[in-house]
Amino acid sequence: NTEIDKTKAKIAELQTRVRELERQRTEAENTEIVELVRGVDATPQELAAFIRAFREKSGAPSLLQKQEENQHE
């Protein structure tokens, strides 16, 4: 029983660590995206039009949908 309790405690600790690492990864990705967007010399309307055009021409919605499906698995 003691070994089971120790293992469960370790699992909980590792799960907490994984959540923190995932949070840090998301924060880093968001920072990178913000830096890229700020580096674009475009108005918000122009940027929005570019993103819409990208999605329409490159199939981005299907790519985004596949990513969302993978996240739910």
C-alpha cells in the first residue's frame, strides 16, 4: 500500500509538471505569434483579410479542424 501511495503521489506531481510545461509552451507560442503579428506592417483590417484569404486558399480550416480533433483524442 505504501508503494502504491508513493506512486500515486509521484503521478500527481508529474501531471502537475506536465500541465505547467504545457502552459509554458502555449505562452511561448502565443508570444511568438504576437511578435510575428507586430512585425507585419499592416492595419488590423488588412491582417484580418490576409488571414481569411490564407484560410480560404490553403485549406487552413481543415488543418485547424484536424488539430482540434487530435487535441480531443
